[in-house]
Amino acid sequence: MNRRLNLKAWLLMLPALSLLIAFTHWPTLKTFWRSATWAKSDVAPSQFVGLENYGLLIEDPVFWKVIENNFWYALGTVPTSIALAIAMALWVNGKIKHKGLLRLAYFTPTILPMITVANIWLFFYSPDIGLFDQLLRAVGIDGPNWLGDPDTALGSLMAMTIWKEAGFFMIFYLAALQTLSPELYDAAKVEGAGPWRIFRRITFPLLMPTTLFVLINALLNAFKLVDHLFILTKGGPNNASNLLLYYIYETAFSFLDSYYAATLTVVMLVALALIALAQMLLFDRKIHYR
Amino acid sequence: MSTWLQHLSRFSAYLLGILWVLPLLYAFWAAFHPPEYATQFSLTAPLTLENFVSAWDQAPFYRYMLNTIVITTLILVSQLFVCTLAGYALARENFFGRGFALALVLTQLMVMPEVLIVENYKTLSDLGQIDTYLGVGLPYLASAFGIFLLRQTFKTVPQELEDAARVEGLSGLSLIWKVFVPLAFPTYLAFSLVSISYHWNNFLWPLVVTNTVASRPLTVGMAIFGAPESGVDWSVISAGTLIAVGPLLALFLVFQRQFIQSFMHAGIK
């Protein structure tokens, strides 16, 4: 009986597990293997080269540039998106007029395809005739060439990323806010606490589990969201706005070097593993806290 | 709160709202006005539908949209089936190796298929599935997120209900189909909307695995259409953008409440 039950359960798992193994676990293992091999061309037989590809990696200035960019990209987008998401959720959950419309406005970028809207942002950022430069000219400032200048290119990408994800994260905060008990706030008001104090002492700590969840997702996005690069900067100028996943794509499908692309993918997998580890540690603490 | 702070807060809320819909507002402006007005804003600008006509002529939108609909449907149907079985097993069956199976599933939450484009491309080319609908769909046919969501929902179904159904003679697949699936309807709706908007908008993997109009979805088509090399002007690009996002946007505006509630529902689990 027991054996039959086990068999039945594994049969139910079979379609899901075979698909996941074929397109997640097996390719992950193959990535590690490929990163230790090399061949002259895609048709030539590959040979084992040990850590040679990693030697190339360490000496590749573009790789270090990409890692640096990814670091700034995460630092620039994650806290801002979270802060905006909290503000949006508080506004929409509060007593403001036209709440529904506002919530709709904040959420809209979530369902718009990044790649398609990037075409519109491309216009916003274009030098002189673009919307941002036109607005700046109206107040007497000569706007920069947002995407063409290495100093502003990455920042311009970040702005679009924040625009894309803040409204999505707002949803999680909104859901969390609706579970907080009104008595708590009544009590705080009786005590004479101001709105900032209420936020810092009550709302923010109670939203902590949501913040952790959103934080992990925002970090994943910092590695995953590269669609707009294809339209806005293609990683340029001179790799000033290149990010790891885009570099992997370029290496594999423009430079046709799948061995080095695999080596770069290993770096990505290590980064994701670190995020997973951080998540486990953080969520453990959350349970203790409760 | 002091009044000026209150005003500042309200002002910021509306300003942010306007900023957030600005790209869409601009797309509407440019798409419905002649190209001369794409970069200058005047209340007297005449309206036109010309941009939609030329966008429609310059790219096979009809085919792109068909491809997107087929791919999104293929993925969703497969996900619903595969995730139901796995979610049920993980929630209600006590079997040897369950923790291990769950861990295997959850890996995909971190290692998304986008990260593995290099190896998955090799696999798909070995299978001869480059530039096919199935090729675009394959890495997504099982969703860890869907399995997890359904597992959480199935766990909340009372044991007495399951026992009663078993007394009535239901078992195996018919038990799942007649008892668990109907009870989890809100979760199915939530997951479906999240999945549809994800795959309608997905870009990187379809870009890698499609070569021709035969399987190329809207997102990849729009990237080619909007490329500076193709020499299309802002007005036509805006019209194209509205054509591309139109169906999903319309669906979203009509079912706004359900959409937002579904995303919330999916997020709390």
C-alpha cells in the first residue's frame, strides 16, 4: 500500500519534475561543465581546459565593468523602488481623493511590456528633441545626452527599471497594509503619536516580512531585468551601461562564444545562490522574531 | 500632520501618478497626431489615424499577435495541468522524498529560465525546436511559482471534505478535478493573470529562440520594428506600441480590480 502511494505521488510529480530537470537543473549542471571546456568552433569537439576560462574572466575588463554596473544597478534601483512602493501603498490605502485612479496609474507599468515601452522612453531620453530635454530647456537648463553619455546612461536605465517595478511592489505592501489592525492606530493616536512616529514605530516594523520578500524580488530583478538595454543603450556607450545578463547574451549570440558565456553564467548562478542563501537566513530570523 | 506637509504629500502622490502614466499618455499623443507634432505639443494639433495604418503596413502585427496568443495559451494550459498535479502531490500526499521534490521545484524560483539561455538554446536546437511555438514555450511549461501557489491553496482544503469525497467514491484524478480544482478557483485565476501578463511581455528567451515571422511574438517583433535602423518615426512607433499593448491593456482596464486583486492574492501566499 505504502509503495503504491509513493508511486502514485511520484507519477503526479513526473510531468513537472521532468520539465524542471530538463530546463533548469540539467542546464545548470551543463553550464558548469561547459565553463571548464573550450573548442575552436561550435562544430569542433570540445576539450577540458580546467579553470582556463576563469583566467580569461579575471583578465576581462568588460567583465569587471559589468559586475560594477550590476552592483550600482542593484544599489540604485532596489532601495528606491521599495521606498516608492511603500509611499504608493500608503497613499492609495489612505484618505486621498481619486484613490482608484491613482492605484491604476501606479500599477499600469507592471502590465506593459518593458521592451515595447522602451521605445517611448527612448524618445523621452533623446537629446534636444526628447521630452526630458525639452522640459529642462523650459526652465533654462541644457539637458544632457542621457543615453549617449557614459555618466548618465546607467542612471537612465535605472529610472526606467524603478518606474517598471515600484507599482508591482506596491501591490504586496497594499495587501500587507490591509491586514494591519485599525485598533493599533487608534491606540497610537490616543497616545498622541504623529504620523511619522506611527510610521516608524508601527507600520514599518509590521511591514518587515513584506519588505524582505520585496527585497529578494527586487534583487532578482536587478539581475534579470535587461530587456530595456536592447532598445535604450545596447550596453553602451563603451559598456558604461552593460549588465551581466546582457553581456551573457552578447557573448553567446553576438560573439558566438558559448564557452565563455557559460563561464559568465556560472558567475550569475553564484550570485543567485547567494541571494537564495540570504533569503533563507533572513526568513529564519523573521520566524524567530514572531 | 501640519497642513503644508499634507499638501506636499498629496501633491507628490498625484505627481508620481502622472509620471507613471506619462509614457502611455505620450504614446497616445504621438499615435493620434501627425508626425510633425510628435515632438511638439499644441492643443490645436489635428487628429489622425494615419500612423496606425502605416504601422500596420510596416510590420506583420497580425502574425505577431497570433504568435503571442498561441504561445501564451500553450504555456498557460500546460502550466495549469502540470502545476495542478504537482501541487496536489506536494500538498496532500505523504510520500517518500517529498521534501526533496519540493526543493527541486523551488530551485526554479531563483534560477529563472532567462538565466540559462545558453544551455537551453543548445537543448532546443538538439531537439530541432528552434523557431517553433513549442520551442518558445518549453522552458516555461512547468512553473515553480504555480506549483507553490497551488500547493499552498490545496493545503487549506479541510481533510473532512476530502474524506467525504472519497466515501462518495471519488479518487485519484477525479478527486483532484471535482474537489480540489473548483475550490482553488481564485488561485487559478490569480496565477493565470500573472502568467499571461508575464508571457505576453516576455522578451529575452523568445528573442534567442525565434528567427522568423513564423514564431516571433509581439515583443520581439516590436524590438525589430522600433530599431533605429528601420527608420520608423516616433508617431508610427507609438502607434505600433499601442497596437502591441492594446489587447492586454484593454483586458487590464476592464478587469482592473481582478488583476490587482490577483496579483495581491499571488503575492501573499
